[in-house]
Amino acid sequence: MKKIVISMLALGGALALQPALAQDGESLFKSKACAACHSIDAKLVGPSYKEVAAKYAGQADAAAMLAGKIKNGTQGTWGPIPMPPNAVTDEEAKILAEWVLSQK
């Protein structure tokens, strides 16, 4: 019985850690609604991530600013179509922003 309980606890712990382990930009991009409007290298509804990275290249506060736009939404930066707020945590928004800015 102890072996079963210990195995179940280990499995539960591993499953609980799985989202934390998968927290890289590309995984988040694929798991969130981002791909409905954005791609890495072609404009869809919104700009490509390469365009975004080029626009904000060299700006010291770019990651923080972009993380805020990802989390809270924005309008008017890339045209009249608004980007709605996204269901992401502050940490996920930061990871996504840094990943977007790394696209060259």
C-alpha cells in the first residue's frame, strides 16, 4: 500500500511540475491563442513576430512593454484591428515577449 501511495504522490508531483517545465516561448505560443492571428515570419491578422522583433530591437524596455500588451491587449500600434487581452499570467506574458523579441 505504501508503494502505491508513494507512486501516486510522485506521479502527482510530476504532473504538477509539467506546466512549469514547458514554460518556453515556443511552447506557450503553440498552447495559447497567439497563432490564430500571428505567425513567426508572415503577417496574418496581426504582424509577424519577426516584424515585432525588428520594430522594438534595441529598446531597453521592449520586453516589459510587449508583455503588458500581450496580457492587456492593445489597439492602434499595427493598424485598426485590436489585439484582445490574452489569458496569460504575468510570467507567461514575459516569456512570450522575450521569445517574440528573439525572432530575427
